[in-house]
Amino acid sequence: MSDRRIAISLVVLLVCAIVPPLGSGYVQSVFYIAVLYVALSYGWNLIAGYAGYLSFGQVTFFGIGAYAVALGVTRLHLPWLLCAFAGGAIAAILAIPLGYLMLRLRGAFFALGMLGLAQTTRIATETAPFTGGSSGVYLPPGSNTLPAYYWTLAVLALAMGLTLWVDRSAFGLRLRALRADERAAGTLGVDVTRFKVIAFVLSAIVPGLLGGGYAWYLTYVDPASMFSTRIELQTVAMVILGGIGTYWGPLVGGALMSQVSESLGARFPQGHLMIFGGLIVAVLIALPRGIVPAISPARARRAARTAAAA
Amino acid sequence: MHLELAAQLTIDGLLLGGVFALAALGLNVIFGVTRIVNLAHGEIIVLAALCASVAFQQRGITPIAMLPFAFVGGAVLGAILERIVFQRLPSDPAGAETTSLLLTFGVAYFIVGFSLAVFTGDFRSTPYLTSGLQLGPISIGESRLVAFVAAIAIAGALAVLLRATPIGRALRAASQNLEGARACGIDIGRMRTISFALGSGVAAAAGSLFSMIYAVNPDSGSQFTLLSFSVVALGGLGSYAGTLLGAAILGLAVSFAGFFGSAQLGQVMPYVIFIAVLLFRPNGILGKGAA
Amino acid sequence: MSHTFFSRALAAALACATLGLVVPGRTFAADQSPIVIGATISQTGSYAVDAKYALEGYQLWIKEQNAKGGLLGRKIELKTYDDASDPATAVSLYERLIDQDHVDFIVGPYSSAITAAVANVAEKHKMPMISPEVSAAAPFSRGLHYIFMGISQSTHYVEGAIAIAKANGYKRVAITGEDSAFPRSIAGALPDITKAAGLEVVYSELYPHNASDYSAVVAKIKESNADALLSISYFPDAIGMLRALKQANVAPKLVYFAVGPTELNFGKEAGKDADGVLATTNWSANLKTPNNAEFASDFSTTYGTPADYHAAANYASLEVLGAAILHAKALDQEKVRDFMANTKMRTVLGNYEVDPATGLQLGYTSLTLQWQGGKQYIVAPAAMAERKAIVPFADWSKR
């Protein structure tokens, strides 16, 4: 069964690798946005879905990655790819102390605490002397779509791989145990803090790597666009719809939401937020675990069983 | 730093605290009783502020006169939301917490869309009570004074409600021990609806007054949610005195940090303080329940 | 069984989506087809409020032009999408306009952030793009050849207010504004400009976007004893600052709020408190520029609301594009580009002229307006002033 998952995932990635260079600039940009958000969703799912810590601030790491490329390229004259890797590394390094700190909060406290962290990082970027402040940083102009795209696709592969590993491994099992009941998991000998922080770091590396590609794609960064609540909330919504804590959830949610967004957004620019919100509520009421577990009850049962096993 | 300045900054801080408290009280009611964080809280405040602004511009109804309507409107909205949205939650507490957080998240999205459709993205406020009272060298903004007084009055009313009325006692029982309350025959679903109604009503009342202080548009909601949450977390769940105290502390911090540090520092103070406090005092200053 | 169903459905969905994107769109017959101009508009998201009449500005020009027979004997059509104030979305939509919808020409979006990203698309396809809403110089200093600034440069913004301050001997200046790209670009240039005018900056600080409180900033303005307040503020923060000033009873002799007071709502929101407030606009209905009076009255008749400078700037950008197409006598991107780079022409905004090397706007100037008696009047520069500026800013108690 997991072989099938790997096979399908590889097919998806292969299609995503082959199609864009054959298509127009438009096709490439559509694929870029879709792959970006699905990858962000996989990243978010790691801390929110598997560990049960809903964060409304993962975009903090996304912005850090974006600025790593922006500043690395314009101030240090380093190649962008190197800076993008560095962005991921910096995000990971920062996520360790941040994780130990923030994961002491629970539930809504953690969620909103992370939102506060993202806001604080945004404001810090606006005021820090070396970041160009709110004027932003202009990267050398150019049409960087394909390089940025392939980087993002590679990160998606990484994120899916990480998710697959978490889903199947003993680590993942313990993670889901602490998601179900942290105190109980602790008494059963699970090193709760360590596992939470690992999940948090993994969940920070993904947006940290993706941010760099985004900066290279747009050739301009500024605090508001990079530490954007919009990006965060869209990611969250995608995973909710698709199925939080499942392997396919981010992919289904991401694909679904971009389609809905595109068709609705064109026809009802004002109304589509209402429809979105309504959709999220409807899906959560009717399918509390999202779409994927509803389509695949066997998988849902398995997930519930492992959750209850703790 | 001379005395006048210190006094002015202190007054500004306390008045700002009044604004923060007013925003946060409604959230505390819902959170305190149901453990549900209403992420749509800020959106309800903003919706009420937009309505109050339009009511003033078109009919001359002052935000103060609007208060009872805002309260009732908010209460009805809250009750309806609770009835529609929160009927089916997963049975495990972790799942319930996650789902309810995400549900209110969806509701927030919905209300923003609705507000945009009705009010457009224009910024609105109410040009009423905009002057400052002069007490010697100290200036006190009229609209802020009203908000300050309202915050204390509402907090007092809520405290009385919870202690002295049967419904209030039932609400408190439900917040302290869900199973025990259920065993005593308290209808938990009804308690939840009432707390949502009450909390949303208070939020809407706050919004009505806020239209005199801020210019808002449908996207302004999330800041109020975050701010309210910081106050509640700092002051402690379930304690209205805590909300007032937490708000006062945050107001003073913003005021002094904004003056001696920078405006940006003032802006991040609420987040920084609330995170710091939660790490060292997870229940907040006067909190009773577990965080 | 559900696994195989699911995986097949997924594969099928992906295949359909891919095919749908890769198969090219229809091609039109060359001569009878309309000339299509494409753009994205920020109809939702954070820029929506500022970009409010952008669409109407474009639509009006096209309507008027079609009534006169279109361009080169062909009807003109507008194709727009909502970019939701998101740069990545805007890039995708411009690619869509060009690759999928085959628009003949493009015009620029709102904001430096979106324009910086979309400029790469214009450059890649070698399609000239006038940017009617971006006045900061930075997006035009990147060595690009296909973008042009269609509004006056932001560095000119505060000149009028500074001249008034200088003329009245208001030497001590406080500078504030929202900490975002446009105010920063102006605030960055201000220390030099004020020094050259012989003024002294006694306080300078930007406040964050969506600030919850302005009293600390106002307290600092009070402490600094500034004569003039130059605040690069948008609408909500201008209201917030004005109220905070009133509540603290602080009334500098000159009060300037860059953008916020240009909105007609400002008078309604602030009531009598608006009187005396200065701001900068790029256009006025009373400007004696060609066709301006017709534009202004046509706009209010068609849309039921007076035009603002955003609508005028967008209208003017199409005036330039239209003139370029007529000059080229064909839908030739290079000829249109060269025209845009080198021409000097009059539009409703004033004198269009750009630096051919960078696309920076040289010809358009800014106008300083002041609220007097509940209405907006142009008070500077003298050649275009409708009334004289009234200073000092009246004390709060005397209103």
C-alpha cells in the first residue's frame, strides 16, 4: 500500500517535472503557484496534522528563506541557489530554540502565539537596518520562472518524502500519540518535547527552502509580501479541506483550492471569500477530518486507530 | 522625563488599556466557558464597527445609542453561529479543540467576505466624540474615556452575571467542570450557545464604540483577534479582573515603549509580552483554568 | 478498492488539468478583431481600497475612444483580472493575458511590489507597459526597457508643502508616516529636501502599518515642538493621527498627510477637523489640461461618483498608449515602446515625458491640495492653484 503511495507520488512529481517546460509562461506560472502552495501545505501538515500543533505563523520561516536569497544575492553576491539552501538551514537553526519556546504553549495559545511571532518578525524586518526595511529589496530582474519552479518542485518532493516517512515511521507513531493526548504519551515514555521540536523544525525547513524560490521568482521582496498572513491562511485552508494529518490531504486540498480559487475568483471577486469560508465550515462539519479520510474510510479508520492506540 | 509627560503617557496607556480590555472581554467569555477560541472575534468587532459607522453617516445614530442594538445583533449572530457550526465536534478533546479552532477560522473568512460584499473595502469610522478633555496639562480623549468606562462597566456586569444569577452560575459550572456540570443536569449545549451569544454581543458592543476610535475595513479583524487574545492570555482565562489588569499592563507597555522606544516596538509589545508571560506563567496573571 | 479508485481519479484529474492548460487557445482573424488591452486590477486584498477607481479609469477612456471610432478603425476592448493584491497571482495573470488571451497590449498594475514582479513578464515578452500607479523610483532603476512611470515621481510629493512651510517660516519639521514602501521612499528623500529648504528635522519616525495606537507618536511630536508635521499617511492612519492630535490638543502650524486626505471621504470622516489639512494629489478636476473637464464630467455621469487621481492616472496611461498606437499605425510593440520612451505629450494629468533610459517620469508634477470649508482645493504650485493655502492650522478649540 505504501508502495502504491510512493508510485503515485512519483507519477505526480514526474508530470509536474515534464509539463511546464513544454507549456507557455502561463502554464509555468500556474504550476509554480500550485506546487508552491502544495509544498507549503505539506510543510504545515507536519506540525499541525501529525503533531497536532496548529501554527498560524509558519510563514515566519518562509519570509526568512525569502530574505536569505534577497540579501544573499544583492548584498553578498552569492548564487541564489546557495542562498536558498542557506535559507532552509537558517530556518532550521532558528526553529530549534523557537520550537522549544513556543511549543510550551498549547492549542489556541500556540496558534496565535505563532501568529504573533510572524507579525513580530515582519515588524523586525521593517526596522532592521540591513534588510532594506519596508522598501524591500530588488533582486536583479529576469525571468526566473523555471529555475525557481524546479527548486520548488524539489522541495515538494522533499516535503512529501518527509511526510511519508513521518506517516510510516515509529517517530510518526509517537508524534500522533502525543497529538491525541500529550500527557498520556508522556507517561508512556514518549519524549514529548524532543519529538515536538523535531516536527516543528521539519515543518520550518520546508517553508524556509520555499521562500528563497519565491524571492527569486518575483525578483522583489518586502516584509508585507513575504511574511504575509494571506499565504499562511491559504496554506491552512488547503490542508483543512484536504485532510489534516493525512498523506494526500495537502495535495488534494491544494489542487482543489487552486481550482476553486481560480474559477470563483474570476467570477465573484468579492464574494469568493464568503464561499471559501462557507466551504471550510461545511467541510469541517460534514467531514471533520477533511476530504481524504472521507473518500478513504479505511485509511481514516487506520488513522483513528493509531491515534487511539496511544 | 518630566512629570507632565509621565502623567500623559500613563493616562494614554490606561486609556489604551481600556480599549484593549473592551476588545478582549467578549473573547474571554466564550473562551472561559467553552475553551473555544473564537477566531472570528475580531471580525465581529469590525462588522459591528462598520455597521455603527454607516448608521451614523446615514441616520445620525451615535455609537453610544447603537450600543444596545449592537449587543443584541452580536448576540443573535453569535447564537446562530454556535447553533450552525458547533453541533458536531469530534469526541476526543484534542480533536475537538483543533476542529473548533479551524471552524471559527472558516467563520472568520466568511464574515470578512460578507463584510467586503456589503461594505466594500473602504475604511470607515465615526467622527463622534473626537475631542480631548483638558485636565490641566493632561489631555484625555473623549472616545477613549468612553471605551475605558464601558470596559469597566461591562466587566463588572459580567462578573455580577456570573456570580449572582442562576444562568451565570450554570455557565461557571460548565467552565470549571464539564462532566460535573452535565451530571448536575446543566444543558451544556445551551450553555455554549449562551456564552457565544454573550461573548459576541460584548464584542459587537466593543465594535460600536471602536468606530469612534479607529478607521476599519473588513480586513482589520485579525489584529483585534490577536490583540484580544494577548490580553486574555496575559490576564488569565475566566478572570474578568484579569482581563482588565492584563489590558492595563499592555496599554501602559505600548504607550511607554512607543514613546521611549519606537512605534514599532510599541506595536509588538502585546505579542512579546503575552508570549513571555505564557512561558513563565501559563495561566496568566490571575488565571484559574489550565492554559 | 477505494485506494485504486482514488489513485485513478487523481491521475485522471491531473491529466485533464494538464491537457487543459497545454492546448492553445483559439486564434482570431487579423483585421476585424478588436484591439485588446490587458491588465490586472487589485479588486480585493490590501490594495483594493487604494486602487478603487483604477478599472473605471481604463473603462472610461475605452468607452470614449470607441465612441470616436476606436483605434486604427478597430474597436478597443479591455480584459482585466483581479490580482488579489498578490504579486505571484499578478505574474500568472499577466502571463495568462499574454499567452492565453492574446491581448495586444498591457498596462501596469498597482503597487511597487506587484509591478516589480510583473515587469519581468513585460520585459520577457518585449511588451511595453505603462505603470499608472507606481511613483517610487526604485522599480525603474533596474535596467529594464519596457516599463514606464505614468504618474509623477514620489520625490516631488512633499515639495509643495515644504515650500509653504518655508514661505511661512515654519522651520522645525516633524516627519512621520506609515512604514511601508511608498512612504519610506519619500521619507528617505526628505532629510535632504528639507535641509535644502533651510528647515530642521526635529523628529522623524515611521509607525507600523495598522498601528493600534498613535498617542505615543503624537506625544513625541508634541515634545519636539515641531512647527510643521509632514506625515506620509494613507487614509486610516491619517484619520488615526488626526484624531490623536486632536485628543492630545496638539496642533502644529502646518499639517500634511500625503495621501489620506485626497479621498473624498476624508472630509466626511473628519468633519471640521479636516480643514487646513494639506495633501498631495496628482490630478484635479479643475486642472487646465486637454480634455480634462470632459473627462471629469463624463466620469461622474457614468459612475455616479467624482473621479480621483487614480482614475485619472489610469485614463492618462491609456491616452499615451492610444497615441503610441496611432503613431505606430500598427500593433507594433517596438514602435509603441519607442513612442512611450521618447514622446512628450499632454494628458489629463499634465505633461507626460519620461527619461528614455529608465522610464522615470520627468514631466508630471504633483499638486498640493488643502481642505478648506469641507472641500478640497489646489493650493500649489501657484500656476495651478485655485486658492491660497490657509496657514497656520487652526487650533482645535477654534473650530
